[in-house]
Amino acid sequence: MHWQQHLPGCFGDRDGQFALHAADRKRALQLLACCDTENVPLSAVLDEAERHLGGKHSETVTDSAVFETHIAAQRQRIADLFGGWLED
């Protein structure tokens, strides 16, 4: 499975939080392993996460500033979790 196929399962369906719940964390570890094997840079994971969140939730956003803050927080969470493992 290509690394991008793992990414959506790492986010909570309702809250859109990255690897916050146990099942999402397990999938995030699978994503990390794929990214490591495929030499995917952290920046690519961050960009794909932003595309995913924008595509999945943009229709339900009522406050774009709050949504942008959420995306920034998820990018930071991914960087904190994966930054020590993936090069940029």
C-alpha cells in the first residue's frame, strides 16, 4: 500500500485530529513505516495531510480562521510525531 493511502485513517472521523485515538495512532505508525521505506520527506506528509483535511472538511467549515488553525495544529502534531524519523 502506498503511503498516501494510509494517511486518511490516521485522522479521527469526527474531530479530524491526527493520531489522537488509539486506532488512529496504530495507523499512524503504519504510515510512518511506509514513509520511511519509501523515503518520503516530512514536508510531503505535511502537505498531503493539509490536502486531505481541506478536501474532507472544507464543505462543513463555517469559520475559515478556525479551520486554518486546526490545519496548522495538525501539521505541527505530525511534525512533532514524525520529525525525528523523517527527513525533510
